[in-house]
Amino acid sequence: MKSKHFYSHLIETTDITIELAEIELTSDERVHLISLIEANIHSTVIETVLSNLTKEDKKIFLKNLVSNDHEIIWSHLKSKTKNIEEKISKSVGILKKDLYKDIKEIQKEKN
Amino acid sequence: MYQKTNHPHYEYLRDKWTKRHGKIQSEIFDKHKDSFEWLVNNSRQLTIGTLAGIFLLTSPIIPKIQTVFSSNEVTSNKAIDKGTFIIYDLKNVLPQTVRPLTQEEDKSVGEILSRTYGMNVVPELDGKRLNATYGIIGQEQHLARYPGDNMITHFDNLTEQEKFWDYGMASGLGAWGYFTNSQSAMSQKDIDREKYYIAVQTFMAPNFYDNPKDYLDFFKYRKMLVVNPQNGKAIVADIADAGPSPSTGKQLGGSPEVMTYLERYDGSQRGPVLYFFIDNPSDKIPLGPVSL
């Protein structure tokens, strides 16, 4: 089955969602927060990729993104950038740390 | 009125993460705007969406946020969100605080709105203008459309009744009295005029007291484009009431239907809208929500 996003194989969010499970939330609230995590990750990935491309390559990337062909997206990115997968993982890692910290703050407050 | 209470932890994380997301989105658009504009202008597959760039700013009532660049959006053949660009364009023109716009700002905003929504939108028409084109909007109530109209007779169907019942009906009439003489004489136009009405401070329009009758005739059911600059949602509304009082700190009011569509609220969550005249001599532009 095709993964949701071209970068899905690089991102693991289970640790955050497990932390979220510890907080008292309704099902709708939990779903909304998870969607906000996804939205933050998505924007972070797009920002990381665009910041590593030239003006012309940004256009090609966005066009490829619209076509939603993961193979073409990666083929282009790998030919035009260096270590882009690592860069994506790193920037999402920083974001995740922040999100994790936000949840921990709540848990600390609760105890 | 019954109000659902969210868990405070949810509200804390929602606000914090929505804000963070808005910040990232702003950075993306600031740094790479040209590329997105190119995409919009060069994609033949581009259709126009409805999730007007909620990502630049918070939109807590969205049950599940979606991402503007999401591949899901593409596979489901939904639009790339042109609304995002109007939010960005307006953000660059509008002041940080809500105040009357300068002539130059009015001109720029009018051009952006005209271009985006495909109608001629102007701050001044026939030499007349309101006291503002950018102001805080408050919540108004339903208005009686004909003698005897009440909360039981007011709604077309149960869905509307459930959605808009709680706003109640104003004890007084609109600025021009009833919209029609009786229920049997009521046309769709009358129904829409009440449904999509706004109240504006007609009495504060420049030069109003030089010729009040002339001004009131001009304002009566005058169509305006009302836009929430924070989500790009726009609606064609008509002036059917005068107000609110300047002491409220608000510049205009919207019917329950207008406020709901624009996702604007009163009280501590109140926010601004843009309201410009529509130059529409043949009166072909219908009242109601505008699709991008």
C-alpha cells in the first residue's frame, strides 16, 4: 500500500501519541491534537525540503508533490540535494522534541 | 445556551500547536512565495478549494486540520488552496491593529479582493463610503422579516433551525423595517436579505448628515463583500440594519448565518473583517457565501 506522504518512512510519531494517551482527553480532542502534530510535521518537512532547493528546483518539487508520485519526488530530491533524508529527519526530530516537551509540561503540572 | 467545555490540557496543546503551525506556515510563505505562486499559475490541474488557508492562522473549530500541501488532498482531487494566497496578500497590506485603512491600503485591499473573488469591489461607491472598511464584527440576532415572523416560522428547515435557533430574534426591526409585508408576499430575495444581513454604522458615514435620506437610500440593502482576512472566507451580504453603537468597540455586526460562515465570534474571541461595496449595477451577484 502506498504510504501517506513521501516522507512517511522517515517519521515515527508513536512516542508522542503514547504520551498523549496519558492525558485526559476526549476522542475528538485526541484526534485533533494528532492532526495538529501531523500538520506541524508536514510543514516542517516542506520547509526543510524547499530550503535546500534552488528556485527552479522548488518549482519542480512542488509540481512533483502535486503529482503525488513518491518515486519521482525522491528521484528529483536525491539528484538535487545532499543528505535530504537526514536533514528531514533532523528537523522533524527537533520539532518532535518540542512537542514532547509541551506534553511533558502538562503531565508535570498534573502531578 | 449550552456550551461544550473542552479539557484545559487539550486547549493548551491545541493553541500552542496551532500557533506553532501558523508560524511555520508563515515562514514557508515568506521564504518561498514565488514558487507557490508559480504552481498556482502553472498547474492545469488546479481547482479551487474551500479550506481557505486556515494554516496561517488558528482555526480551532476545525475538527481535523488538513495540510495545504497534503498529498491526500491531491489524490482526492481537492483543490490546492488559493485562499492561502489571499491570506498572505492581505497580511502584507493590513495593519497589525484594527483601524480604518488609509486610502492607499483601501485601494490595495480592493484590488486584492476584486482579483481574488472575481467581482468589482470598492471602498467607495457613488461618492459614498462608510466610516471604515476594516473593523471588528459582532454577533447580531435574526430579524423579523414580516409582521408575525418569529422563531417558529423563521427557518426553512430543521437543520437551519438547529444550527441557528440559539441566536434568537432581535426585539426591534431592521433599519428599514420589515423585509416584506406578509409571509405570503415573501420572496427568496427577502429571505436572503435577512439571512445574509450585516449592520453597519451608516450614521457615521462621512457627510451622512448633509443628506441623510440620500445616504439611507444608498445604504438600503446595499451589497457588500465581507471577508475574514484570517481564513479567506467571503460572503456577499446586504446592509439591513444600522449599528453597532461606537461604544461597543465594534464597527459592524453580522447575522448568525454570516458570522457562522465567516467563522467569526463575538466576545473575547471577536475579530476583524473587511467590508467593501460591490459595484454591481445589474445586481447579478447573489447574496451568500462566495467560492474562490
